[in-house]
Amino acid sequence: MSRELLIELGCEELPARALRGQAEGLLDGVLSGLRDAGLAADDGKARWFATPRRLSVSVADVATRQPDRVLERKGPAEQAAFDDSGQPTRAALGFARSVGLDVEQLDRIENEQGRWLYAEVKQEGQTLAAVLQDVLEKAVRGLASARSMRWSDRSERFLRPVRWLVVLHGDDVLPIELFGLHAGRETRGHRVHAPEPSSIASASEYESVLEKARVIADFEARKARIAEQVASEAGRAGLKADDDDALLDEVTGLVEWPVACTGSFDPAFLEVPPEALVSAMRIHQKCFPLYDAAGDLAPHFITVANLDSLDRAAMVHGYERVIRPRLADARFFFDQDRATPLEQRVEGLEAMQFQDRLGSIADKTRRLERLAVELAPAFEAAPETAFRAARLSKCDLLTEMVGEFPELQGTMGRHYALADGEAEAVAVAIEEHYQPRQAGGRLPQGEAGRALAVADRLDTLVGVFAAGKKPKGSKDPFALRRAALGVVRILDDAQVDRPLSDLVERAAEVLRDRIEVAADVVAEVVEFIEERLRAWMVDQGLDVNTLKAAAAGNARSVPASARRARSLQRFADDPEMESLIAANKRAANLLRQSEMHDFGEVRENSLILDAERMLFDEVCRAEAEVSRALSDGDDDRALAQLASLKPAVDAFFENVMVMDEDEALRANRLALVHRLRSTFLAVADVALLGRA
């Protein structure tokens, strides 16, 4: 019999940001254990639930008992199983004992390695209850982390103390024990609205029972309700809330019965930069800021309560009273910070350590001044703007505002630079040099901002590699992978066609005043960035083989590599090119099988067939056209010229025997094939195209 299985771990309040990951991990552990045991189908429906007080999983169609199974057991080799007199050895006796048979009852199995003792053992299926105890314990252990807790006299660890346990198979309670708790059918509803235990008659009634107890168990359903309420509240006020999925996720993890309400604050606070007020509302109070039709911050916010208050006005007043000190702090920090210009903070950077071998933030700033000026022409930036922005770029790290709200670094630098009377281009570059702040984030658009952003990341990449701190496995304390991806995206967006190796070498030159940077470190950093380029382009939908083929064309700048790969993908996706790709593979195989290293020049007077003469003429024409197209940076045109060779290539391989018995003919035709391949390799190794 198959029925729905429900498991609920009732906990003390769980960290909001951990809810989704913990619930998904619990479901993965339980589901894989049940499937391995043959109790749940691979395509069976399964769900996870998560609220601040519970993690739950539901699996449809879970069998009551495992099917009986026949296990095939291979024992020791026959020659090791018996001694010279034919008596069973300890190995044979041990194997027989392990399968519950006498040695005489064992069968033999033969393969290319020899003959082996063999037995088929019938294993009776266990009950779901017997299997689930181990499965659940293993799944819970898999969720343990450095933040896990112990409580009471228990040795088990979990993110928060577990206070009740529900395990239902259909309408039956399974005899499972965990954390010293015996499984039952009683859950807990909302702390205020339904504090008494609620009984679950059947696993299928789980959500409805909790909803009556004012708990929306489904995380996504709760999130959707919050989003709908926030939009409705904002609309009633004639305002708009940002689409902030991260905040929405966090708030969903904080409440079980969401009720959105709108509050206000003193409009005088709007004199503070809006980013600071938004951070205060989002980070500290988990509130949704509101904006007017022009996109300006309004003196209103939306908060999400975890209950239906009998006195909504009093509840709103309480939220307003709590948020006011946070906004007052932001205003105080802003006023205090403006009293000291950014220029006067430069000296203070000496006391901020960047990395032991790379010195202080002040040392890094001096390197950025040099490197940003060197890179400025590549981005068409004014060197004096890049220099000034580099000098002031890290000064806001010493401000009270950034100390309180680290996510505002750069943003507050822009505001303070403008307040100090700096040029707008300098102020914008200070903010933009932190962009992109995360994968897929906004890119800098100002010339100086782009130059400084790349300079900052290259200095970090080369410096940390030279200091012997490159990423290992999943550990990347300096976020070098993110820095490398930022370099790739900025260079591609700005179409900076300088070779990547040249840019990295410039950063190494500046760093050599501080630390030894060997040539192999430069090469290692270039390869590290190119790896991020390849991964980024795969994320954009390009095939891995397309990137391998494009790499053979030796386009050394990031934009050139990206352009070529995109053009080559269009070429590879054209069904008409399949025969040309196949011909390139055939050509590559012929050249490899010939075991020749020097193919020499094609002797035109030795081309005796129409098909080989036509191919020679077409290759000569295409070589010149491809060369001109590549000089113009037009990869599409270069590939179009290669595509134009298709009729001649098809005719050649259809009508010409390359590996002719006549040695002179064979050598001349191989020389022609080699010239054809060289024409293609100037752009890409087309032979590598096609999905892996």
C-alpha cells in the first residue's frame, strides 16, 4: 500500500535566511533515502514546507514496506577459496557465513578475470518505519553546520532546538524517535492566534490544519501573499514598492501569518541620501521602502506583521516608533561624516590592512592611482579623472555611515565627493568602481568608473595570486572568482580590445614595487580570468565545444573572444554547415594519420582533378578575404568566407582520394588539406564544433 508521508520538525525560531536551504536539504535527504530503499518512485511528487517554527516534507505514494529483493554477492576468487587439498580457506568460510550458506551451497561465477564464489541472497523487505528511522537520522545529520546547536543533554545537533515531531503515513503515526521525541500527530499553530496543539488526522490535511491555526506552511504561497499585500498597500497610498526578492524571501522566513501595513516617518529625514534611509529600513527593520511616481523615496514604508492585530493603528504606531531611531542614526552619521572631507581621510587608510604581503588600503590606493591612469586610455577616460577617483575611492571606508552600512561603500563615497565639490565624473567613478557588486549586477557606465573598476580587480587578482592565496576548492576569501567575472563583463561591455595578458601585466608591473610577481603568476591570472570568461559564455547559452573551437583562433582580448564565440555559435547552429564541420573533422584526422609535420607548399601543376583545382582556387581567395575580415574585427564576415568554401570542400572530399597510392599525389593533396585547415584555424577550429 502506498500513501502520503508527512514529516514535520517543530523548532524554536529558525534563522529566516536559512529556511529555504534547510527545508530543501531535508527533502533531498529524505527523498533520496526513500528512493534508494525502493519505497518512493523516482517520479513521485514531493514538497517541502518551511516557517519560522517548522521544517516539513511531504512525499506522495510512499510504500508501507520494501519489496523483497535478491542480492547478488560475489565472494573470493576460487583459487583463494580452497587450499591445495581442496579444503575451504578462511576466506571461503567467511563469505559463506556472511550469506547464510554452507560452502557446498555456493555457486560460481566466471568472467575474464577468472572464477569466483557467488551467491544469491533473498532479502526480505523492511517496513517503512524501520527504514525511515535511519533515513531521517541521516538526513538530519546532513543538515548540520557550524551554526548547529546542542540542547538539554542531547548529543544531536540541529540549527535550533526541536520541540515536537510529526511523522504520518497516511493517517497512521509511525514509531519514529528523534532528538528524544516520539513522533505524533500534533503540530503547533500560530503562537498568538492558535497556541494550543492542533491534531492532524491525515498527512493530506497538513496544510489545511495549519491554515486553520493561522499558519501558511507553504513558503512560496506565503511569499506570494506578502508580495500581493505589499503591492496592495503601496497602491492604496498612491506609491510603489521595489521588486526586492531578497527582502521578500527574508520577510517570508520571519512570519507565519503575514499582515502588511503602511507606516510613515518625518519627511525631514529625506535630506539624508535615500540609499542610507533604504538600508536602514531594509537591513535593520525588514521594511519595504516606498517611492512616488517620479521614483523618489517617499516618507512611508510597508512592514509585515506576524499577526492580525485588533488595534491596527497602535501596531503601525509601534513600527513607526521603532524605525525613527534608525533613521535618526543615519542622519547623524551623514552630518558627522560631511564634517571631514574625503581628501582628509586618505592618510587614515594607512591603518587599514588589505593583506599582509600587499600592505594597507593606502598602499592599494597608491597602486590604483598608477594603474587607473595607465588603463584610462583603453576606456577613453580622462587620466586626471581616473587618478582623482582612485585617490578618493576607498576613503568612505572610514566614514561612520559605511561602518554602519557596509553595503553603501562607494555609494556614500559619491555623495560625500559631491558634497566636497569634486567633479561629478570623479564622484560617479568612486561609486561605479564597486560595480558589478554581484554576478549579473549593474555594470559601470562612466569611462573613469570602468577603468578604476578593472584596475581595482586586477590589483586584487594579481596581488593575491602573487601572495600565494589563490582560491582552493570552494574557498575564495578574497572573492577572486567574482572579481574575475567582473573584469570579463566590464571589458566586454566597454569593448576594450587590448589583450588580456597586457592588462594583467600592467597590474603586475605596479605591484612589483611591493611584492615579487613572476611571469607564471601573470599567466596563471590570465588563465583564471579566461576560465571565468568561458563559464560566463556557457551561462549565456554557448556550447562548450564552441568555446574550444573559438579558442583555437587566438583572439586574445575579452571582447574579441566573446565576439568570435558568438559568431561561431551562429555558424555551428546553421544546419547547412554540418557537412563543412564534418569535412574539417575529416581533414584533421587525415593530417593526424599522415604523421607528417611539414606539409610544404601546394604544387599547383600537380593538381590533376577539377575538384582539387577548384578547392585550391577557393582557398586562395578565402585566405585573403578572411585575413581582411579579421583585420577589421568582423568575425561574421570571416566565417561567411569559410562558409563559402562549402561547395568546393564537399566536391573535394567526394571526388578526390587524398591518401592516393602515388606518394607525390598524396603529399600534394595533404598539403592542400593542410592549407584548408590553416585557413579555418585562423578563425576557429571548426572540427571541434558540435555538442559534447
